[in-house]
Amino acid sequence: MTIYFDNAATTSVSKTALDAMIPALTENYGNPSSLHALGQTSNQALDEARRTVAECLGAQPNEIYFTSGGSEADNWAITQLAEQGKKKGKNHLITTTFEHHAVLHTVKRLEKNGFEVTYLDVHEDGIVRPEELAAAIRPETALVTIMYANNEIGTIQPIEELAKVCHEKGVLFHTDAVQAVGHLPINVKEQGIDLLSLSGHKFHGPKGVGALYCRRGVRLTNFIEGGAQERNRRAGTENLPGICGMAAALKEAVDHLEENTRKVTAMRDKLIEGIRTIPCSRINGSLEHRLPGNVNACFEGIEGESLLLRLDLMGICASSGSACTSGSLDPSHVLLAIGLPKEIAHGSLRLSLDEVNTMEEVDYTLEQLPKILETLRDMSPVWEQMKKEGRC
């Protein structure tokens, strides 16, 4: 038996997405830029996929640019808007301390190139305060980039309020919505979002494809040179099978959003309730403003890596945080950002669910997890010391 509770890292490709991809691999295999009939058939499929993605976001088709994924979309939005701002004498950027590294590493690079960056606090609950964003904006601020929902602790930001603050100050607002798209209701126009990044494999689409929404009137410059694709902004033959699969997966997710949210939230809440009964455990991040499928916990006296290996032996696939930093021995920067000490942050566990999971899987996990923790703590000198000191 295998239980997959690592959907924040990636999801399985749905049958709907796969069915949409097959024609682009077998029948509509022409280059969308070709003028012959087969190429034009492919181009029509590309246009239809663009319309679908746009409709799911409340955008217009000409505001959607297809990319290789969320990281590329983040890099494109941040670097291009920063450079444009610099030409106008605006060399200040604002982000948060717990962004995905696709954002943090990009702004760090810009810092080395003369930009000044303000990193907003996310507090113990993992939520950015709009008033603190307002106080941080300066006349020379070129861009604000704040993630929609955190990839590790699942906290959802007050996006509409943050965007409003930016617009009142005349600053563009970008959000990394990789974890939110397909799982939360999003309308870029109503929420005032200027730029938004997404990735197909987070909502049962294929890997290697994503999109950048860029509001009409915000000028994007070329990100990849060499061709006229994506309205002369991103060269390279389009990944038509991936794009069609992503569009189909997104439409399916949006069409079933309410029922999926109810199912996943019930499983999440049961997991949280069970974990909170375990001694010396804590749930990280806001319980109220949280992705439906996210459970992030810390257990004192153990190492997260040992916990993951033991869970895997019992058929439970989980993680300790972002898959993009799984090779690092350092504690999660997200958990440090919400104020956890390193020794506690090392004992973290992320369980990320979606609609393909079942309540029976939740029950099995809650049966196995306390046993595994007890075994690990019995072997831990740290745990023994904590008991002697009466800390647990």
C-alpha cells in the first residue's frame, strides 16, 4: 500500500490532462508556428488552451504567456519588472522572508546587481500584514512580490488587500501562486493582481509547463531570444502537449473546486486534530488562513529525515518541506521565518493532500505516526534530556 501525501511537491497527471495531451502528441504534432494545415491545427489547439487558462484566472487570453513552469515565470516577472524600474530610477524591491527560492534567489541576485530589497516579516502565523507592506513601500519601489500561499506551511496571504496597498502607492504587484492555482478561487481582475505565476504539475497537469499572467498594460520584455513565439516575448517551440494537458487539468480543478475543497479540508482537519494529541508537537502556520490540503507539523526530539524514512517504510510518502531544497541539511527557512528555533524546525513534517486521497489513508497515517515518533524518540538522546528537564 502506498499513500501519497506529497501533493505540494507534485501531483499525478489526471486522465483528463492525459487525454488532452495525446492528440498533441499523435495527431496535432505540427509546429504551431508553421503555415501549413497541420501547423495551423496545432496553433488552434494552442489558442484554445490559452483561452481556457485565461478563463480559469479571470484574465484575457493575450495576458497569458506559457513557460516551462513556475520558477521560470517567477524569474521572468521579477527580473524584467525590476530592470524596467531601474531605468526609471526605481531600484527597490519588496518580498517576504519565506518565499519559494525561485523568488528569493532571484531577488538575491538582483541585490548583488545594485537593488535594495526589503524582506517583510510573516509573523508566527505566517501572514503578511498589509499595513507593514504599506510602510515599506518607497517612491523608488519598483515591484512587490508576495506568494499567494506558502508551499511549506500552507498559509494564504490577504492578496486582494496587499494588491490594493500596492496600487494606492503606484507599485506593481506580482504573486507566486504556484500552490494556490487550482486549489483556491482566483480572479486576477477582481483581486487586483498585476502578474501571477503558476505551474501545471501542482494541479494534476504535466511537469515542465507553467504560465505567467501579465496584466494588459504592464510591459514584458523578451525573456528568451530566438523566435517570435509567445507574442515575441519567449522564443522556443511551444510545448503543445504540456500546455494542452495543463489547460485541461486547470479547468477540471476549477470546475470541481468547491467539492474538492470540502473533501480535502475534512481530511486535513482530521489529520491536524490527531497530530495535536501527540506530546510535544505543534502545527505550523495559521489554522484559519490555510490551504485545504496542507498540514505542517513539528515534533520535538526527532530529526525530520528519520521520520520521513520511517513513514516511507510504512508506505506513506511525505516531506519535511519544499522538494526544491530536499538536499539541504539546513532547517527550513520558512519555519525559521515564523520564529521556530533550529532544533525544533529540524523535526518538521509536511503532509499535503488533495482530492485523490481518502479518509482511510488519513486514519492509517494517524495510526502509524505516533508509533514511529515513539520509536524515534526512544533512540534520541535529545528527547531523553528533554524529559529529564521536564520539557516534555
